[in-house]
Amino acid sequence: PQTPPPRDTKFVAVTVRANGVYLIDADGNRGFTARELPGRLQALAAASAGGNPPVIRIRADANVPYQHVITLMDELKRVNLDKISFDTRAKE
């Protein structure tokens, strides 16, 4: 069995859409492009400096080009937001 995360763990969902738009739930869900992604993630990382960085929950459906998810993961790594999970949903 998987150990549950500590109670004070913060989760931030980042949604990747098929059209290349990204949304961060902690950012009011205002969509932005890959060009804006580095700055948005840097701001998220800076907000957690000195504390526990959040776990990033990546959300993308089957129609999202793989490269959009890889771009997100590369930028997360660059700003040291390296705790990630993928949200999944069982087929109905």
C-alpha cells in the first residue's frame, strides 16, 4: 500500500489542454501558453521558497499531444518543482 502524504502537503493542479493552453488551479484557472509557462512556474516555485514545495498534479486527457506534457515536466524540473503526480480517471 502507498503511504499517504503528510497532512501539510499542498497540491497544485496544472491542466494541459489539447490546444496547448495550460491552467494552474492556484492561479485562478486563467489559461496561458507555453511561452508564459516558465514565468508562471517560477512564480509558483518562489511562493513556496523556504517551505515545502507543492506536489504538482498534472491533468491531461488522451487528446493532448505528448509534447505539451513533456514541456510542462521539463519546466517543472527547471524550477525544482519535482514532486509530481498524474491525475487519472477510470473509464466509465
